[in-house]
Amino acid sequence: MVDPKKHPADPRFLLREWVMLDEELPKGRKTAPFGRLFLNIATGRFLHRDLPELANYYLITSTGGLLVLASRSFPHTVLVVNPLTASCITFKAPMPNFLLHTVAHLRVAGTAPTLVLEHPTYGMAYSAKPEDEHFAEVKYNPLDKADDISGIRYDKSQTPERGMDVYKVNFEKKVLEPITRIGSGALFLGERCVSVEANKIPSINGNCIFYLGRGQHHEQPDGIYMYDLKTEKEERIVNDLIQFIGFYGKLVTPSMVQILMNYCTNIPWSQLESERPYGFLEEVHMEE
């Protein structure tokens, strides 16, 4: 039997089908400050885990359920933690400066994992292996993600009248293959994207694509839209990520569509960058 703590980079122990739904601690929560809620997007299973690591490390982001953390002391070296096994992959390289909010990808080729940290707004990406001294700036290509099963080509600058062009990523050939349906799957698009099994998660329609914005026509109101690949019709299903009702603005419990869309579109600032300005001068002095 393989021990995940001794072999943390073993592909069998690298989470891919989980999302951490509350990367930011909900305001007003006074109990379980290090507890977080995870969702398995393939089975619909919810799991609450206590993460004591959050007391000693900065949370940078999450990917597939794995946590990307940085040490609280300078130079803020990085580690990737599996919250289910408590195993971790440690990196010598410190966290790159000024990655305010980050999308992460962990690739494993052989026994050497590579962590890619991507800035979704500016198209910057940095990568490092555990023994590397620094993260190197790279031109990131999504087709290089050997850990993903499927993908979608989506250009946010375009609003095609005919609907959406959907492609499956062939990672062996590194090409995009056009498809016309995704079966029971549902795609949520944003700065990061997820593919879920709709028949396992309540209130989500299969063979559909969900996205936040103004739909395919600029005159449409903002909201969360659903595009049905079978009917090739677009429908605005809710007006925002959160909803309020009544005179006093009572907050409505969000639907699963809103929760998953929030995960895709709202990438929290890393805790390190949120606090870095207060210690920045000290860090510059230490580097000198």
C-alpha cells in the first residue's frame, strides 16, 4: 500500500474533481475559522474539512481541491496540500510578487510535479518544480495541462449570434476537437472553468453552458445565462450571483448555479498579497 504522505506527487493522490466553495472565510462566521466546504463535481458529494494549515500559511488559491499555500515568513515558499490526505508537495521557490489573484494548475510528468500559477487578467504565468529556486515566467498554453480531462474554447470578447462553439481538448495530440453536445455534463465559464455532472447536482441542467454577463446580445441585462446545446437557445436564469428580497434586503440562499458561478468568476485575492504591503519594506531590506 502506497502512503500518500510519503508519495504526495503520486497521480492517484492528486485531487482533480473537487472545488473549495468558500476560499474566502464567510463574513460573520465566528466558529470553525479554518473549516472549508468542498464539492465533488463528478459525484455531487459535499465534504466539510477542518484545515489547520490555514493557521500557519497564507492561502493563495485552490485547484481541483488541492490547496496552494505560502509560508507566512519571508521568503514565502510555496507548498501544495491535499486536504483529504494531509499530504503536501513542498517547493523551494518563493511565491512570485504581485500575483493578486491566481489560477493554479498542477501537472505531473513522471515523478516531477510542475506548479503553474497564472494571473488570469494579464495573461502572465509562472512555473516551478519542487527543486527550482524560483518561479520562471512562462507562456502558458492550456493544451499543456496533462491533468485535465476535457476543455472548452471560449472567447469572452465574442458574442456569436449562432451560439457557442464547443471543443474537446485532445491532450495527446494537443488539438481542439469540435463537439456538439456534452451529455449530462454542464460547463461553468469564468476566469476558471469547471465541468460538472448535472445529474448528480440538484437544479443544474445537463448539456448546457453557464456564464455570467450580458448574454449574446449587448442590450440584454446582466445576469447568469444558460445556453442549451440541444435547442441552441440562451436563457437568463438569475440576475446576479447573490439575491436580496424584501424591503430590508434579506439575503436569499444561493442556488448551486450561483455557487458554482461564483467559484468560476470570483477569484479571491491571495492572503499573501492582501497583507504583503505591510511587510514589503522589511522584505526588500532582507533581500539586500
